[in-house]
Amino acid sequence: MSQSVPPPPGGNPYAGGPGGDAAQQPYPGGPGAGPAAQQPFPQYGAPVQPPAPARDNVGLGLLAALVAALVGAGLYGGIGGAIEREIGYAAVGVGLLVGFAAGKVGGRNPLLQGASVVLAAGAVYLGQLVTIAVILSKLGEGSFTEIFFQNFGEVMELWKLAADGMTYVFLGIGALTGFAGAKKGAA
């Protein structure tokens, strides 16, 4: 077993000898140090914890879900219009994005889970409308903004004509994953 050796009388054992300047200064907690210096690292204080993220704020959770729904709808429509078809995985992504944003910002409030279901389904629907407008603009019917904003009623009529069983399945998938995303985000 080894025994502890007391520090040399000059102070710091690592200062390079008895004649150096560092040997004249006591190290924290060493001989000649005051009571405050005997505490480990007294000059640093206790570690500072960052504040906890704002949780359980329903208003911010709804706002985050709304922004995520608009972003998700734009991405869903842009991808669908670029390849001229719908992708079920994109509906899953939109639902998870909306729900996760609501749960992460807003917390575990059941209102946010319900709002995530509605907003995710609405985002998938809006994304499908954007898909139609992008496809029509690619066919030369006008610019996307002209088709989408000035002829929105006609775009909705085209959606009704083109809607089939899978269209509604994608809406349901978006809603379901919106609920799951809200639960996961709040966990």
C-alpha cells in the first residue's frame, strides 16, 4: 500500500523547486491557505443548470403544430407535384412532424393530441391540393400561385374528382401519425 506524502513546506510540489515564484504561492487547500481556499475550486461556484424548456404551454404547442402543418403541406405538395403522384410515407412524415412539434413545445395536454390529428389531416389535404396545383402549372395552365390562389375552388373540384380510396387512406394515415407524434413528442 502506498502512503500519502504531505506536500513540501514550500507549497506547490509541481512548481519546479523551492526558489520559484509558484513555490511561494499556496495551492488551494494546501498549507497556508485560508478556509475559503480549502474548498475544492472555490472560484468557480456551483455548476449552472440551463432552464428547463417551456412545456405545457397549449398556445405555443398549437402555434408550433400550425407552422409544422403548413411546412409539411408545402413539402408534401411539392414532392407529390414533382413526381406527379402521392406517396404514403410523405403523409406519415407530415403527421409525425405536426404531432411531434405540438407535443415537444406544448407538452402532454390532450387538446394538443386532438389538434394534431385535425391539423395533420388538414396538412395532408392541403398538400394534395398543392400537388394538383403544381401538376397543373407543369402542364402550362398558368403559374402555381395563379392556379392555387386565384382558382382555389377549381383545384378543390379537381381534388373531388380525383379522390379515390387511397386519398382517404393517406388522410387517415396523416391523422393517426399526428396523434402518435404528439404522444411521442410529449414523452
